[in-house]
Amino acid sequence: MLTIFGVVAVSIMFLSYWTEERSKWLVLIFAFGSALTALYSGLEEVYPITVIEGLWSLVAVRRFAQRHQRETGKADAD
């Protein structure tokens, strides 16, 4: 069951990263997928990957916030 969870988490991360230019929300989904992958690797006791995926999740949340701010500012300018 844990393996299925890992496959789903990594699949979410991969697909959202692959298509993230389509929507800022896909960047947020990528952050969620990274957090799930961090949880999975923590449960598997692969702690270096847990740390890396946790950091990727934080980076993605920051990218989402910046993109949201840019797009919202652009909408306000119109």
C-alpha cells in the first residue's frame, strides 16, 4: 500500500511539473505532490530525499505565490 502511495505522489509531482506553464495552480499542485513525496520518503526512512522534497515543496509554494502576485497585479493593471 505504501508503494502505491509513493507512485501516486511522484505521479502527481511529475504531471504537474510537466504541465505547470498552463496554470499557476499546477505549481501549487506540484508543491502538494512534493510534500506527499517527502511524506512517502519519510515513511520509507529515506531521510535525505525527505529533506530535498520538503525543500522543493517550499520552493514551489514560493513560486506559486510570486506567480499569483504577478498575474493578479497584471489583472489589476487592465
